[in-house]
Amino acid sequence: MSKYIVDSNFFIQAHRSIYPLDVVQSFWLKVNALSQNGTIVSIDKVKKEIYDNSSHEDELKLWCDSNLPNDFFINTDTVLQNYISIVSWTNSMSHHFTPNAIQEFLETDLADPWLIAFAMSNNWTIVTYEKSQPERKNRIKIPEVCNQFNVKHIDTIQMFRELNESF
């Protein structure tokens, strides 16, 4: 069975606009079930993005605390080698991306490069709402880096389809 690692926007966008906690409870029940059986996980940096930026996400933070297993957010210390590869590639792309885009992507607490490094290390699929924009120069998006490193990335609906899940 495939394993999936979810980006912070999997939670944040779902909660804010697509599947609000108070309206589409069946989505959140499905997320809970998939997290409990280990089909989906995330990383410590995603947790930090959700929890540290929670001024508008208090309900989401409370849901995560109450519903996700204690080991859902995995420590990224073990993927440092792949993270270094991503940093090297990113820095080599100064001819395409703006200096600010590179700096922003490589910020210490930004989950994106760590998420990709984890997926690379474990051969898992990233679930994100980000879409490929290869011509964009002012922001490095997850799909561009995934494409460079042959990491599979899909959106939430595609994940549910691959899992033959509905809610």
C-alpha cells in the first residue's frame, strides 16, 4: 500500500475553504482514519507551520491535537542528506529563481524542502494543493522540486482516488 505525506496546506486549505471542520465532518473523519492506520503522515515542520501560525487556525490546531496520533508528525532529522541535495539544487537555480525566492524556500522552518526530503528518503507521495508553475521565478513550488528529484506529488482528491476512498 502506498504511503502519503501531507503538506500543511492539506490541512489549512481544507479547513479554511474546501472542507471546513464544522461543515464537512466526513472529510475530517476520513483524515483521522487514514492517520490512525498510518496511510498518511506528516513532518515536524508541517506541525510547526500549523501550530505557530494558528492565530486563525485555533480550531484546526485543536482538531489536530485531539485526532491525530502522537507519532503523526515525524521528526526530519533522518533526512538531512536529501535535504542537503535539495539545498544544493535550489542554490544552483539562481539563473531561474529570484534570490528572494531561493532565500524564502530555504528558510529554516519552512516545511517544503524537508517534506520533499522526507518523501525522497522514504519513497512516499506528497499530497499538496500546490500546482506546478515552472515559469514562475519569484517562488519555488513543491512540484518543481519534486519533478527535479522524481518525487511523486498529487492533490488530496487524487490521493483519495488512489486509495479508493470516499466520504
